[in-house]
Amino acid sequence: MLSQYVEELEQDPFEVEEFIERLCWRTNNEIGSDQFDPDLLYETFVETIKDMKILQERQQRKCDKLEEALKEEQTIFVKAIDKFVGKHQVSVDYFHQLDEKINSVAGKVIHLGEQLQNVNMPRSRSVEAQLLLNHMTEFLTPGPIVNDIYSDKSKLYEAADIIQKLFQISQDLPAQRFGNAKKKIESKYDDVEMQLIEEFATAQKMENIERMKELSDILSQFKGYTQVIDVYIEQSQATTYGGRDVFEGIVPLCHKHYKIIQQVFSAPDKVISKFILNIYQLKINQFVQTKLDDRKDENKYLKTLSELYSRTMKLSAELQEFFKGSEDDLLQKLTANIFDRHLATYIEVESRTLDGKCLLELKKFYENKNHQKKQIERFQELRRDMQALIGSRANINIAQIEDYGGETFLSEELAINLLQQSSHAVERCCLLSKETDLPRNILKLTDILLRYLLHDHCDYALDLGLQAIPIAECKSVPQIYFFDVAQKCNAIVHLLEKTYNGSVIPNVIGTPQYTDCIQKKRSYLETVENKIETGLERTLNAIFGWVKTYLSNEQKKSDFKPDTDVDTVASNACLAVVQYLNPLIGLIQKTIDGENLAAVLTEFGIRYHRVIFEHLQQFQYNTAGAMCAICDVNEYRKSARVLQSPLVTQLFDVLHALCNLLLVKHENLQEVCGGETLNYLDKSVVMNFIQLRSDYKTIKISNSLKGISDQRMV
């Protein structure tokens, strides 16, 4: 069993619970799985614990032996390490002695080398001077130079070294005595220099970087070194890059050649600057001018100008890493030189184009409506009002009302098109204008937008809408279209405000033009708002003018003073008015928004109440007629509740309470008048309604009105 326990205890990981479970399971298997003997299980646990103690003692003895063996091995290894440390110290001492000897020998070698150099340098200089004198003699001798060193390409480097030194020497020789020799030297100097440049060009074509580096170092001593840079740039940019789009391949091209330039030239930053300068002055400038030469279509020209300028600025930002120090603004200067001619006249072209686009959009809109714009006469409104007044007095219709079949002549789609055109123009303006000119240029563009959108479109539509409003005393049912005009006009103004705040204001805020920009918009909007207000006023006049006329003509006296008892229902005139006004209330709620909606609905309700209030005071009422009047007022009050105006609701509630005075028994009048609803009214208002009762003369004789007429109600 002990061996079995060892196997189980050495399992990784060891689970105590699993060990106990297996022990219980084996014990139960011995007596049968369907039986349980706690005594046997107890004995098993006791025996197992004893076995475990024995096993623990055995393992402890093994551990003690292993620890003793470990201590012995540790002692042996410590002694071995002490020996190695001693040997290492001896080796270090030998190394220091060797290092001192090497330093001593090196010092002697350096001293010997200096002595040899001091002896050899004068000799080398003498040999070099003798060689130069021999070559100088050839140039001093009349006739052509026959030395093959200048014609043998394999000796080109040697010839370059000699002729460069001779050229420097010749500069100090007097021209009178050595004029011919100096000319020969200069001629040969130019020939050798040209050969070196040709060799450089050949090496560049073969992409031989090492040879290019050698030739560049040699030519750096010659006066025409800049020609080497020009040759490199010319050959590097000879092949097309980017295809038709010159911008596409410039950045990869610069990165590629900058790596080569760093290896070949001693001043790579200056070379890459010239490399990029050549791209701007030749490639980009030629590309831009070719694209912008065609100015027949100014809209296309502006888009191309904006795109090219934007791409050039982006390119400059990407190439800025090649410029440091004093050349930080070089790319901006190069870009300005390319586009100066076009930017100088940009705003005039932009303004003219935006003006033309707006004019065309408006023209298309009115053409699609088959409408020819009319010149609004200065005194047309006054003439219309006079015609309406004369017509009402003479009972004839001489005022010509043109309502265009309900057409508003306003279009959000047109407004969006104008705003988009303006936004594109402002975006280009921000890109292409100088910082000092930007606010003034923005102001020019917004002035065009405001003129076409608000004055030529909204103002004109409002003028037509005002003319289409029926006169106040019309006898036929008035067709009301001005609410639609106001709705569309407000929608266009909201679109304008959104565009204005998004693209215009951020570019002028903090500048003197900010005030002008706000003032111009406010001036246009005030005109629009005044016309909308005038239109709403006239519209309400027309609506309730017709209601007043209709009730005067259609309401019969017998409705409120029938000879016999009738059904207590609302009169036909009342139902017709309510049927006419309910859709108008819905139209107002649909077309007017914000704070204006509450104001218009309240004014609508006040006029509604005034017309009904004045109308009801024109009749006398008996008991049956009073019931009919209350039914009418209930209908009016029901439609007025839709206005959701507490003031209007209160007015109609009071009117309903006044109508109740026409119905109650005269003995109860004083009690009703002292009620909560009528208590705050002036006594004259209450008395006026009481006088409308058909039995007023009878109740006047009684004491029923004494309390009402003697004191002012509080």
C-alpha cells in the first residue's frame, strides 16, 4: 500500500479531496457498492494515517541523507573556486604587464613614423613641384600640347589633378608675360572639366554611385562644380514621373534621389534644395500654367485653380522635411511665384462667377415655373388698399387679386443650391486669399449670397404673397396661401443661418468686417421679417373680415329669437365658420414654428373671440335663442381650445359665462354675475349682455338688476 500511496502523492498537482474520495471508493468496493459501513471506513482512515506517518519518516530520512551529500559537494566546489580565483589574478597581472609593453612599442613606432614623415614630406613636395614644372614647361613651349595624359581616359583623374593645380598657379602669373600659357591652361582646364562632367553623366546613367562620388569629389575643386549638380538634376528629372499627374510622383522621386545625393555630394541639403527648386520652377509651374491658360469657363478655372493650389500646398508640406534653417519658407515663396498672377485677380473672378451662378439658378427656377419676374411698384400696396376700400363701399370688386393658384415661388432646393455654391466659393476664398484680404473677400461673397437669396428670391416671393392675400371685406371664402409662404421663407432663413454660422462667421470674427457682415445679414432679415409680419397681419384680417361678413349675412335673427321651441343645436352659420377656421388652425400649426407659432395662434384666438363677441351683441335672445347661442359658443370654444393658448381659452370661457346670462332666470342674475368667472369684468360689459335678453324690460322693473347696476363688481 505504501508504494501505491507514493504514486498517488507524487501526482502533480496533488488534490487532497480526490485522494480521500479514491480511498473511500476502494473501501466501499470491498464490501459492495450498495452498502455503507462507517466502522470499516473509520478503520481504513486510521490505517491510512499510520501508513502515511511511516511514509513521512522514510521520506524525512532520505531528505537528511541528501542534505548531508549536498553540504559535502558544496565544500568541494568552494575549494575549487578558490583555486580558479588565484589563477585568474595571476593572468590579470600578466595582461597588465603585456599592455604596458605594447604601449611602449607603439609610442616608439609613432615617433619613428613622425621622423620618417618629416624626412619624406619635403622630398614628396619636391617631386610634386618638379612634376608640375615639367607640365608647366609644356604649356610654356609654343605649339599644341602633345602629352597623352590629357587624351588618355584611363589617366583622367591624374590629368584633372595636374590641370587643377596648374590652373591655380596660373592665376598668379602676370598676363603680359604668360598670356599664351594661361590661355592654354584655361583651355585644357575646360576640356578636362567637361570630360569629368561627361564621365559623371555616364556613371549616373549606369547608376554607378561609387564612381559618381569619386567624380563629384574631384569636380568639387573645379570652378564649374555647379554644372555637375545641374547635370544630375536634369538627368534625374528627364523621365516623366506620375504620368499625366505631375504631383503624384514628386515625393517618391525626391526621397529616392535624396538617398543618392547624400552618398554622392558633400553638401546634400543644398543639392536637394536645388533639385526641388527645379521641380517647382519648371515641372509644376509649366503644369499649372498649362492647366490654367484656358479661362473660357471660369467655374472650371476656379475649381482647377483651387485644386492645383491645394495640391501644391500639400506637396510643400510633405517636402518641408528637406528644408532647414534659413530655407524654411522657400517652398511658400515658390508656390506664391507660381500662383501670384492668378491669385491677384482671384476674388474678382470668384465674385463674378458666384454672381453668374446665382443669377442662372434663379432664372432656371422662374423658367420652370413659367413665371416672368415682375417689377414691384413702389405704391402698389397703397393702390391695392384704396381699391379694396372703394370696392367695399361701392359693393363692387375692383381690386385684382392674383394668387397664382397657391404657388409660393419659394424653393428650399433652390436655396440649398445657392448656399452650396456660396459655401464652395467661401472654401476657395479661404484657401486662395491672403490672410489680410480674407475678411474683405468673404464679405464680398456673402453680399452676393444675401442679395440673391433674401432680396431677389425671398423678398420677391413675399411681395407676391402679400399681393395674393385677399382683401379684408371679401364676400367669397378667401383662399389663404401666405402661411405656406411664411413657412418656406423661414425654412430658407434657417438654412442661411446654418451656413452663415458654419462657414462665414468663423472667418471674419475678430476682424473689422465682422460687424459689417452681421449688419448686412440683419438688414436683409429685418426686411423679410417685416414683410412676413405684415403678411400674417393681412392674412388674419382677411380671415376674420370674411368671418365677420359671413356671419352678418348668414346669421338670422330667428336663430336667437325663434317664435317656437326648436332643437338646441348650433346654427348653420356657426358651423360654417368653424368648418372654415379649423383647417386654418391646422395649417398655422403646420407652417409656423418656434415662438412665432404661439404668438400667431394667440393673435388668431384674440381676433376670433373679438369677432364672435361683437357678433353676438347684435342680436336679442329669448330662452330658446339663448340655448342656440350657447351651442354656438361651445362650438367656437371647442375649436379655440386647439390653439392651446391659456389667454384665448379664458376669453371664450368668459364669453360662455356671459351667454349664460341670457338663459338664467332673472332672479339668479345677481348670483351668476358674482361668480368666479364674471366677477372681475366691468359692469358695463355684463350689463350690455343682459340688455340683449328679450325680457330685459321686464326684469329691469324688478329688483333683479339692482345689485349689478348700483356697484362696480370687484
